[in-house]
Amino acid sequence: MAPPLLLLLLLPLLAVAAEAVPPNPAAAGGSAPLVPTPWPEQFHAVMFTNLTESGGRLQLIDLYYDWPRGRNLNLIHNQLSGDPTYDVEWTNGTSYIFDSASCRTIRFPVGVLPPDWLHGAVYLGRESTDGFDCHLWTKVDFVWYYEDVLTHRPVRWNFFNGMQQHVMSFEVGGVLEDSHWQAPSHCFADDATAAAATGTDAASSLLRLARTTAAAVTSAA
Ligand SMILES: *[C@@H]1O[C@H](CO)[C@@H](O)[C@H](O)[C@H]1NC(C)=O
Ligand SMILES: *[C@@H]1O[C@H](CO)[C@@H](O)[C@H](O)[C@H]1NC(C)=O
């Protein structure tokens, strides 16, 4: 599904969110946390990603989040596929999605998610997932976010389209050296071919859409 279409589907949700902002149950409960722990400014996470419910397969994704440098990288290893896909997202809205043979450039109106992108999420209570005791939040019924009660690390997040991401490792401060962020020359050739859109692209774009959604809700409030 193309990102613009996803966004159109979200618009009714945004309207509802703007009309009725439900009280956060955590506020009444006392001990429950009000908001998810903000992301560290730099981290490396390995994400086990299950796309089978949204028409895709399984992936292992190395996620390098680098807010100070304004960039985010999903290094995507598809199951039983040798050639990884890079999705390099810059905060100016440009993304390069490439492998050894193909490249696509996508422009988004928003850039990399800020560390507090889950601010304003609605607390849904405690739930055990992947064997961890977690706090669970949702943001405009777009993402469901599980955070470990003890360590405050993210454990899992699910998107509304059925994509599930499980955090297998979470290394605060983990950075990737500059040379790996550079899009290859075939991204800049005049005849750069557009790769077919896959579930892969939808996966990473979802985080950018989350940002778009967050921005829209904030400006509507
Ligand atoms: C992937 O998700 C589907 C749908 O929730 C589930 O049935 C399946 O067991 C999951 N596969 C793995 C390997 O987690
Ligand atoms: C955004 O930044 C990247 C990386 O520096 C650059 O390649 C790209 O051309 C920039 N996009 C725009 C629209 O300036």
C-alpha cells in the first residue's frame, strides 16, 4: 500500500482523536507512567519483524536511530534472502531505499521521529508480551507500544496494518559509522530504476507516518 493512501485512511482517525481526547487512565491510577520513556538520542536495535499479517514475510532489521545527526537507518534482512535492503532516512524528508542493484528515492514532508514521538499516547495498562511484563500505550490507534516495566526498554510495537516488531536487542548509544549512510552511486544515476514497492518499504515508512500523524494531531489540538 502506498504511503499517501495510508495517510488518507488515517484521516478519519485523526479527526476522532482531535474531537475527543480521552483522559489518560494513568493520571487517575497514580503509579502508572503517563508517557512512554523517550527514546535515547542514539541507539542500535535489532528488530524481529513479522509482516505475515500484512502480506509480507519475516525480517531481521538493524535499526540505527541517530537523532543528533538527523538520520535513521533500517538495514533490512529478508528471510532467506542474501542481499540486504538499506533504508536511509534523513531529517530533511529524503529517504534512499537501496540494495546492491536498485535504488528508490522517496521524499516525505516530515523527517526522522523525535525521541519523544510517543508523547500524547494513551495508556492502556499492563500486559505481558514476548514474556515481558510491559506497559502498553497506543497512539491514535496507529501504533501499539510495549515498554518493559522494569528496564523501560521497548519490547515490541505493532502497527495498525498488522506489522509486528519485536526488539531483540537495544544498545543505547549504538552508532553506525558515516560511510554506511552514504547512498550508492546508482541512486544518483539519471536512469536510476525504481524498485517495486514491497512490504519492506511500507514497514519503514510507517515510522515516518507515525511522525506525520503525531504532527497532525498536535496541530489539531
Ligand atoms: C507472525 O504473526 C502471525 C500473525 O499474528 C502469527 O500467527 C505468527 O505466529 C507470527 N510468526 C512468527 C514467527 O512470529
Ligand atoms: C537531504 O539530505 C540528504 C543527505 O545529506 C541529501 O542527500 C538529500 O539530497 C537532501 N534532500 C534535500 C531535498 O535537500
